[in-house]
Amino acid sequence: FDFDDNSKAKLFVFFTTWCVPCKAQIPHLNNLYKKYQDQLEIIAVFLEENKDQEMLDFIQENKMAFLATLGENNLVFSKVLNINSVPTMVLFNTKGEKAREYLGMIPEEMLDIDIQKVIM
């Protein structure tokens, strides 16, 4: 992903493989990704170290349609955004400005409304 690419809004989803609400949110995120894929990037940011194969298996098993990042840079990124719990999502507009932050399970309809605001 590229913050200089102003054509798309970004939704970063901070995940772990053991987080039940994270897993439950995947079908909703897949729906939103399919609906807005020309205007929105959804990026799952896994906050686990040294578990790449486990995370890759998780991505396949849960049929994640959107991007995912693995590795130690994810932990740095989470600290920059002050992420302290999962699931946490951070929505950025097309200018790379933070528009909204969500903690816990968020209804798909609410995310949809907020996405529409940042892609207009």
C-alpha cells in the first residue's frame, strides 16, 4: 500500500490469529472490500511475530479477500498509531488523514457509512 496513492481510502485492521472478534469481522470486511475495491484498500495488520506460516494458514482458512501484512514492522506501525487492543481498525481518507478509529466489533453498516464519507 502507498499513502501517496490518493486514489483510495485505507482501512487498517489490527489482527491476531487468536482473536475471536477479529475472525468474526472477516466476512463483513470481505463484503466491504468487494463493494468498494476501486476506492478503498483494506489491510489486515497482524500483530504477531515469528508466526508467518500460522498467519498465512489463517488468511487462507478464513478466505480473506483483502491485503494482509506480516512481520515486525507491524508492531512498530501499531505503536505509531497507539494501538493497544484487537480488534482495532483505523480509517484514513484519500489524503492519508486519519478519519476514524474503531475498537472492538463494528457493524458492517456503520463501517459502510463511514467508508462512503471518506471516498466521496
